[in-house]
Amino acid sequence: MPPPPPLSPSSLPRHSTLSWSRWTWTPPPTASTSTALSPAAAAPASARCSTKCPTENVFSLNRILSGYSKSGDLSAAHDLFLASPHRNAVTWTIMMSAHAAAGRGSDAFSFFRGMLRDGVTPDRVTVSTVLNLPGCSVSCLHPFAIKLGSDTDVFVCNTLLDAYCKHGLLGAGRRVFLEMPNKDSITYNAMMTGCSKEGLQKETLELFAAMRRAGLPASHFTFSSILSVAAAMAHLNIGCQVHALVIRSTSESNVFVNNSLLDFYSKCDRLGDMRQLFDEMPERDNVSYNVVIASYAWNQCAGTVLLMFREMQKLGFVRQALPYASILSLAGSLPHVQIGKQVHAQLILLGLASDEDLLGNALIDMYSKCGMLDHAERSFFNKSGKSAISWTVMITGYVQNGQHEKALQLFCDMRRAGPSPDRVTFSSVIKASSSLAMIGLGRQLHSYLIRSGHRSSVFSGSALVDMYAKCGCLDESLHTFDEMPERNSISWNAVISAYAHYGQANNAIKMFEGMLYCGFNPDSVTFLSDLARVAADKLFSMEPTDATPYVILSNIYAKAGLWEDAAHVKKIMRDKGVRKESGYSWVEIKQKIYSFSSNDQTNPMIDEIKDELERLYKEMDKQGYKANISCALHMVDDELKLESLKYHSEKLAIAFALINTQPGTPIRIMKNLTTCLDCHAVIKMISKIVNRDIVVRDSRRFHHFKDGVCSCGDYWFLVSGRMQTEFAGGWPNIDKGTSLSDGGPEAQKRTHRENYGSGRKCINILK
């Protein structure tokens, strides 16, 4: 049925008491969209005529109007409404509700204005209906409700409270709550939801306790609000108590409540409890699967994620963005790059790849983390609507892969395109400028951060501290650190590393003690840059379970010839049950993952792998290769050190890939630990000898090797080696503020900039 022609005020029958002089009220017609049976179906055909009403009984009229409205036939309801000689508050409210349900809020307001002009007094249902209309000014209607005497009605007060909370006016909502003479469960639910959205977790819990004391029953909305608070606080005890209440109530089988419980256990890292609840749920929906898949993906449980995703596919729950976003996030951390590609292909088939901003950004992030920058760039530049997050993800991908020049250029393009950078964007760009030693751009970024209101961000502040330290500006680094309102382990590590790198051992120790006093646990960066003996005393008193600090301390002692101290550290590790994580490297060949450990003998092709490595070592010897035995075991003789260096896991993986792939094919390696100095040097030479691109992703960053050069510019390895060598030979006496520009790592960075560009064409973009 085609929609009726538009109606004008002159063509409408006017009610005797409706004043058209001050209000122009024209309830717009709507085409019939339903032929479903309803009470309106019993109405005679004359009911569709705007000049005759089938009944003068208002009650019957309202029943027929309600039937038309519920069936979606607003055109017939509109005709009948205009033809009726008698209308009461219910009549007008039915028309308002019908138009609001059809998404025509402005038309619903027109009916409300017409009702007032017709002299009909709204009842409590009318007031509640108007308060729920989109765009309604609750602060304007509140006095109107008081004037009508509805402000003491619990139904109207609940609607007022809910409207205030939805509009972010929690203070006004709290006043309504406190002034209510009577409160029910809906009252408390609305107030708890408002407090929860504003992050007032303690107040939400107090409201729940008051609700329990009042003897009011908790609904599934109540349980959901409290569980979201418990999840945000990671408060396992509160959540478990709520779970017990859910079991005793009638909400145990409610999928909405169970999804909230799944989310709670997920955020409290209780995967076992989450899975048990999921398996016992009588009903599951797409949200249930999304929560579980996202949780397993966050915890890197790849096999479980894929199994759950396949089960979700069978049930038809996968035509939406969230599960695919979780899969893509996981795929970025897996050595099997084909998983991400297959997900991308499925998104294209479903028509979701280009429509969802979330999925587009997830694709860019996944390809960047897999070291496939060409695919990431294609996804980014083919994206129709680029949000600020899209730009940030691509910039971060460039920085992760050592393409700092491209990151700065893309940041300039982002500024010209209009999206505003956020704290993550600035952190990535500052990191790029520090890697290129562009102190001028770094200072401009610092100034822009202050102007844009991101100065207090711990992410941006930590990046600035690290940038100034790496560029030789220790005073500015310390000043930035002192001004940070909030700090994290990265900012502490940056200052400790700066002090240690410039030979100020006492200050480094003081900062280290301050870091512990503030409750931050040291990591590998801390122990690479601090004095081992003082750090060891603090470390052993903390009893961490992470093996990384112990291993680094042991290596530092061994490099310094302090064998007894090194043995003591390893004994403490054994006594405390701290186990060192074994190093592994993975490579994908013909859609199959192969894993290698150091000196691995399990691969059936181990003899061919060793022969290939011997061939490569002969070529490297001709080019002047000299093994870095500092990267081998310290408590063995030099001959065994050289032998162990030959067969590190990434070298075995690369040799295996060279044997089993066509010449010119790029090689992608993933390693769970940091690549050592010797392996880094060897892979650079291999990339030149075999004329192949080799991408290695270790625990710190990506290394793109091509023609004997690494994208990282060797900076981290130069600094790491220098720190450990300086400790072994005693700390040099470098004055505060001494620049690195006279030599050392900075000289290497200058050479890198001469080869790859300085990025100065980007430096004026922030002026």
C-alpha cells in the first residue's frame, strides 16, 4: 500500500477546543506497514475514514487505536484519531507511544502539544511516555510533573530518575531519589545503573546494600549492575556473593544475568569458573560466545578460541563484528599468518570487512603485528571512513615495525585530514621521533601535548621521558618525569635507564628504590640499567615469580666474572621454584607451524639444517663475521660457547625456511624471547647473502632484515651491549647532561638517518 499524501493543517478536521492560532500541530500520516491480526482488525471499514468514527465510546475507541498502533498501521490510527469526537488522556498517550515506537519522536511531541491545547490533563502514563521520548528535556518537564502532582507517584518518579541518569545528570537524579516518599526495586535499579555508569562503584554497592535491607527483591537488572561494578573493581568476593544470590533467586537461568557473570569471571581472570558457568548455562546467545571468545583471546588460548568460534558459526551467531575482532586480535600474536588471512576472506564474503570500523581497525592491527605492512597499508588506505583510531593503529604499526619515517609522515597526513590525535597516537609518534633522535620534533610534540590537554596522560608522559633520555637531554627527561601526575613502570624504567646510561649510579639506585616504594615491580629493562648488587638485594626481598630479572642478574654477574654471585642467583631460583622460560622460534611453511628450541635435535631435517647453517657461516666468515660469545652460556669454555651460538632457535628456523621455500620468498620468524646480539648480526648477514627479506618478531619488537640492514637501526642492541659492558668494566664518569652526539650509539643512529632519511620534512607540521 503506498503512503498517503502529506496532510496540511487546513485539510484536517479541527477539534472544537484545539487552538491553531498559537500551535501548528500536524500529526504526520504514516503508511500501513502491517496486516497482522489485532483488535483493530475487528473495526469496520468506516474506521479508516477520517470523517466518521465507528464508536462514540472512548474506551472502545482506545482499544481500536491501540490495536492499530500495535500492528504498525499508523495511517489507520491517524485517520480514526482525527474522526473521533471524544478523546481522553489515554487516547493521546496511545498516539504518542505509537509514534515514539515507530521512531518518530518529533511527531509524538506534536501530539503532546496538541493534547495540552485540547485541554486534556496528562496522566502519569502520559508524563512517563513524554519523559522517555528522545530529545526530551527532563529538566523542563520535571516542574510540569510537579504542577500536575505526579512528583509523588513512584511510577513517574522512577521515569524522572531514569531520564536524569540517562542524560548524565546524576546530581538531579540523586535529588529525585532522596525526595521520593516511596521506593521500589525499579527505583534502586535506576539509581545503581546511573552510579555505575559514572564510575561511582562504592555508592553503587551502598545502594545495593540499602535495597537488600529494605527487603526489596533484586531483578536481573540489579544483578547486572552489581556484577559490572564487581568486574570493574576485580573484586572476586563481591562477585561470588552476588553469584550465590543469583542461584537462590529466579534469575539463575536468565541469559542476561549469566552473561554478566561470564564477564565478571573473565575480568577477574577466573577462566575455569567462567567456562564452567558457560557449560552449565541452559541458554546462550551471541553475547555469551563473544564474552568467552574475547576472554580466551586475551589469554592467548588460540585452540580454544578457534573451537568456540566454530561452534558459534554452527549456531549462526557470527554475522557481527565482535567475535571477528577477537579472532583478529589473537591472530596478530600467532605465528600462523594464514588464520588472519582466512578471517579476512570470510569478512569479505559476509560483507563486513568494509562496513565496520572496529573490524577495519582490527585488520590493520593484525597485519601490522604479523609484520605484513603491505597488507596493513592496503587495508588502511582502502578504508572509506578513517577514524582517529584507524590512523593511530596504522601509525603504531609503522613504529612497531621500525618504519619511523613513515609513521611521522602519516602523522602529518592525519593532522591535515582532521582527526584529533589521542594519547596513544602521541606515544607512538614520540617513540618514532626518539628512535630517529629528532629532538626538535619531540619538543614540538611536547608543546602540542600541553596545548591539546594530553599532558597528564601517563602514556604520553612516559614516552616523553624516554624520548628526552634517548636524545641526550637528561635534564628535560627528569623535569618531565617530576611533572607527571601519574607514573607507570615505563616512566620509572626510562629515568633509571637514563641515569644508568650516563654513569650516575647513585641516582639510578635512588630511583630504583623509589620505584619499589611506589609499588612497581622491576622488569628486564630495570635490571639492564641498574647496579646488580643493589638491585639483587631489593629483588630477593620482593620474591617475584618472573624469571627474567633473575636471569639478567645472573648474566650481569657472569659478564663481570662474579661467578659465585651468578651461581647464588641460580640457586635462589631453584629454591623458590622460579623456572626460566625456554626460548622458542616458530616458522610457518606451507600452512604448517614448525617450532625450534636452541640446539634442537628433534626435527627430521636437522642434518640438512645444520649443513645449511655451515654453508652460511662460511659465507659470513668471508665477510668478516666474528661470533659474539657474550651471548652464549657464561660458565663454559669458549669452544662450547661458539658451538652453542651456532644453533640458536631463530637460526635453526631460518635455515629450515631457506631449505623448504623458493628463492626470494620472504621468511617470517616469531620468537618468545628477545633476539640476542649475535643472532641479530647473523640474520643481517644472511639476509644479504641469500637476498631475502627476513622478518623476526621477538618479545620486544619487529626486526625487518633486508640487504644486511635491520629496521631497528641496531639501536637497542648497541645500547643493551653497552650497558652490560659498562657494568662489567665499571661505570664511566659521565657528567650530568652529557650528549650522546659525540659517538657511540648516537653515531650509529646518525648513519641510519643518513641512509633512510631524517624525517625533517615533517618537523613543522605542529607549528
